[in-house]
Amino acid sequence: MTYEFRKVSFSKDVPRSVSLQELNDEAEYGKWELARTRISVGGVRTVWLRRKIMPLSLSS
């Protein structure tokens, strides 16, 4: 499987409900799934999303 990755960061001032809604929208409409999360010392939440890359089939 080959995946495409995307990194999204939220500052500590962004409410959790807002960040969850944005991630939910990405999952529903963009077919992204959660790959990894990290909360830094400063409170910044960084999320890595991934989705499968579909190979193109070349038919003759």
C-alpha cells in the first residue's frame, strides 16, 4: 500500500471541538484517516493524516 500524508496543526487556543470537527470533515469528505497525533510542550496539537493512493490502471 502506498499512502499520501498530510500534516495539520492546531494552536492551543483552538477549542478541541473545533479541531475534531475539522478532522471529521477531512475524514468524511477527503477520505483521510488518522495516522499519528502529537501534543507539544507549548500545547500545539499536530495531527498526521493519511489516505491510500490509488494506482491508475492504464488500459489499452
